[in-house]
Amino acid sequence: MAGLAARLREQGVAIREGGAGDAGLAPVGSRWRLSLDGGEVSRPGTVVIAAGCGDDDAAGALGVELPLIGAKGYSVDLQGDGETPPVALI
């Protein structure tokens, strides 16, 4: 995750963590008001909620319904000859 965060910051993305609970994010006109722990207030035009399975709860507090269904993921690592696929296979 540190590599992803570093790359996003290189591209000008501001990453803020530690929202002050449900009241930490609120729509204000066409933008958002983001209150962070420690008193910082930001007014971004776009917000990404990255809480995993908790996204639906976080979005629900803002009046947005996300149809998420929790599921358990599985993976298998195999050894073999030949070319490795460039992406995961389903």
C-alpha cells in the first residue's frame, strides 16, 4: 500500500486518513467537507472511501447506498513451466 500511496501522491492526489467518525464527511453543495482527527478541515471535490467491507456503512451514513456483499477470497499458487500470466486469472 505504501507504493500505491507514493505513486498517487506523485500524481498530485492528496491522501487523508483518520476521518472523525460519521460526522467527519458531509456534502456541501457540489463538494465535500472533510473534518479529520486533529482539527484539519478539507473541502475536496472528490472523495474515495476505502474501508473495505465497511464502505457500505460509511457511505450509508452519507445517504448513499452501495450494494456490497462480503465474500471470502481464495487463492492458489502453482508451480509450472511456461509463461506467467500478466494478471490474475479467474
